[in-house]
Amino acid sequence: QVRLVESGGGLVQAGDSLRLSCVVSGRTLSTSTVAWFRQVPGKEREFVASATSSDNKDYVDSVKGRFTISRDNAKNTVYLQMNSLKPEDTAVYYCAGVLRTSEPNRAQSYWYWGQGTQVTVSS
């Protein structure tokens, strides 16, 4: 079965950094489009970042210049490096994957999801 497992969340202060990891099993990461989404209680899941198998990347405007999505195909792991964190970045972060999509910023495009990891940024 395809599984995605996120880790690396935690409690940090504004301005600090975190790196989230998503280990993918059951398929080859290099052939997939992968993404990070985040969600807070009472709000819809929000697109954060995506990377295609060709390494074309996209980010939501609010994280551009601060967050970087990357992958290590040998380790079958996706990363989200988060710098200059702000309180509004507080959310549960989810890793997602799909073989291919023309809409990588759309949650409905993704077939596989991780369980989420909590990121809390204090002011």
C-alpha cells in the first residue's frame, strides 16, 4: 500500500525554522507530484507547496521566499524547509502525492495523504 508519514513538527517561536519530512512507501517518489497542505480547525485545507516529477515547484504567496519544498529520491522522502516562521503558519501540515496532475495546488488532485504533523509558532 502507498503510505506517507510526516514528521518534524513542533513548537517554535516566530522567526525560527523547522524542516518537515514525509517518507513515502509503496511507490517511486521520483515519478510523482508531491505537495504540502496545511489546515487549522474550522478552515479548509490550504495549499502550501508542490513539486512535480520534473521538479517544477509552486508555492502559495504567503510562504514564497520562506518555505522550500524538496525531495530526496534515494530516500523516498519529501521535505518542507520552513524559515522565518510566523504565528499564522500554525497548522497541521499534510504531505500528499499523486502520479501526475495538471492542478498541483488543488487538494482534490491528490490520491495519497499522510496523517499530518502539528506546527505551532508562538509570538
